[in-house]
Amino acid sequence: MKELEEIKDCLVEMKDLSSLMVDLAFSSVMYNSEDIADEVYILEEKMDELTLKVKKLALRAAKNEEDPEKLLSIIEMATINEQISDSAYEIADLILRDVEPHPIIRKIMHDVEEEIGRVKVNKGSILIGKSLKQLKLPTKIGVRLIAIKRGSNYIYNPNKDEEIKEGDILIAVGSGIDRLRKLSNEKGEEGERIED
């Protein structure tokens, strides 16, 4: 059934999206970053669209089910993912509303070992046109890409064959975020080289 296949794809995307949003929301607070908080806001709108789509698909699929009540779990799963995204948005909204987090919150956030960053790939970057397999970012600079924003689309957990393009926004985790910024030519300067 076509609807069930679409529902599956949507639910997978929603799971990835809610996980990404939680990471980004906490990062926005940790680094007091409106850019990252704005990203959470954009993703929250996408989550709302996916939730509505899943509910509509489930209603259409119910027409062909002997026991349509089985589809309630699908609607529940979509709703739960939306609630997670709403909570992530509320965390990021602290930054968007310019609420100063208590020092203990910052202390907790800084005790987290992995840094999360949002990095734009600019013209002249050494990363452009290279696959993740070629770049070996985790071993060479200590970052792992959890998503790539390309235009208004997101590529979650990009695979090793994914090529970086000019204008991509890389959402990365790890200790080498500053190095990734240099490699991406974020300041529009001569690109840095990755050592072999």
C-alpha cells in the first residue's frame, strides 16, 4: 500500500529530525547562538508539516484496512515526535527571546563532551566537490556530520558518498568545529588544507 510506504518514510524523517532538533536546541543554549536557535525554529515548522502529512496518509490508509484502529499507533508516533520537536523549540526559544540562562545551565552544557556546530561552506572551500569518504572528517579533524542543509532540504546522517557543495550548511558534532569552520572558508579567506 502506497500510503504505508510514505508513512514509513515520514516517520523515519521525523525520528531523525527530532533527534537533530534536541542536539541543536541544547547547542543553541550552550553557545548562546541565535543562528542555531533559528535552525531549530525552521525544523520545528518542517516537523509540523510532516505530522500533518502522516495524519492525512493514515486517514487515507484507513479506508483499505480491515482494522483501521491499528493505524492509531502511527498517529501516536507522529504526535510524540512532534511533542519532542516542540520541546526542542522551547529550549531554543530561550535564546530567541533573549532569556539569559542561569550559570548552572551553562555549566551543565559545558560539561557535555561533544560540541555541536553549524558551519556554512563558502566559495573557495577545500571541502567543495569532495565526498565524506574522501574527507575523512572524523579521523582528520575530529568532527562527524549529523546533517547537511542544502537549500531548504536536509540530509540526515549523510552517507560516505555524499559530496559537499558550495552553500551547504554542515551540522557537525565533535571537537574540531573551529577547524571545520576554517576548512569551509566561513570567513571567505583562502581555504585551509586537510593533511593526508
